[in-house]
Amino acid sequence: MVNIDAWKELKQQLDPKNITLVAVSKTKPVSDIMAFYDQGQKDFGENYVQELVEKAKELPKDIRWHFIGHLQTNKVKQIVPFVHLIHSVDRLKLLEEIDKQAKKVDRVIDVLLQVYIAEEETKFGLDEKEVVQLLDHYSAGAFKNVRIRGMMGMASFSEDLEKVRLEFRRLANMFTFFSDTVFLGNRDFNICSIGMTGDYHIAIEEGSTMVRIGSMLFGARNKN
Ligand SMILES: *Cc1c(COP(=O)(O)O)cnc(C)c1O
């Protein structure tokens, strides 16, 4: 069940702060997406390539599709023709492949670097050293068809909100640091994608500019 009231309340909180809401529609039918689209929601997030490609085919062309899941290199070419923002660049090889495929379709793809901030081993992401290495390549002009717009992270799935807060803070500090140094205040590097249903309040307090919210809007997802 979609919760339009929750969407309206959320927008009231986010809009004055200029925080972008990505409605995470994974596992949910296109009819649910349309319910929010009809309210004016244009940014939607998906985390499986196949599902995203199928939904994008059926839905209005002005939807901005965010890819937020782990992205296999061999699937990049399927989303590059239409994707709006890839949140989950977690290795150099992936960035190289996005650049290569984007060139073929004559696009420049906006991406975020996914940084590992949680203690859970199941989560993907670059550590700080890997971010520095990757940005070295980027600054040297290695990629013409990707534009790094910021960073994304997921906090630990934990009841300990203080821990969650510190993880977000670490990412937000890294974001500010790279913005001031590598990007020299370039306004293109301006997206800090943190915050989900359970922790977006904290993420906002710690400097989020983009939240990715699923279950609060679309209802709980079925496991599997
Ligand atoms: C599923 C998912 C979300 C949304 O999670 P909710 O807790 O349902 O809001 C956000 N980010 C990523 C990367 C996800 O996979």
C-alpha cells in the first residue's frame, strides 16, 4: 500500500532544505510508482538492473532513475542509455566500464562514490584510501564520460542511533573534505546521498542532500 500522506509530510520536511527525495521502488509494481508520479515525484531508485530496465520501458520518460544497488560490470550497458544517477560506484573497474559504455551512447553519466561506513561486512563500498586513489585517476582526466557528483553511504543496520550518527558524520566529513580539496569547491560535486526510512532524520542532521526512502512510502517489502 502506497502512503501518499507520508510522501506529502516528507516533502514538507525536505523541500525547504533542498534535499532530494529518491523514492525507492524496488520490488514494487509500476502502479505504485505511478501513484507517486501523479503527485509530482520524479526521482525513483531501483537496485536490480533487470527490474529497472523493465520498469523504465513501461513508465513515463521524464522519470529520473537512480541506480542504488550493487552494479555488476557486465550489466552497465543496459542502464547507461537512460539512467539519471548511479549511486553505487564501489570500484575503479566499474567507473571505467561506465565511462566506456557512456561514450558509446554519447552521454556523460553522473555517479556517486559509495563509501563503506558501516561495520557490517555485507555492505559494499570504497574505503577512504580507495576513494583517494580513484579521485586521483579522475582528476588526471582519465574519464571523459562520467561526472562524479558526490558520495553515498549506508549506515549500520543498528538500534544504536549514536553509532549510525557517527557513521553518517564520517561520510559527511569526507564529502566536505573532497569537495574542498580535490574538487576545489566545484558546485558539481554537491550530492551527499545518506538516509533511508529508519535513519533519514539523523542523516539530515548530519548533512544529507539526498535521501533514499522505500518502505516508508511503499510499505514493507516481501522478503525474497
Ligand atoms: C532498499 C534501499 C533503500 C531504501 O530502504 P528503506 O529502508 O525501505 O527506506 C535505500 N538505499 C538502498 C541502497 C537500498 O537498497
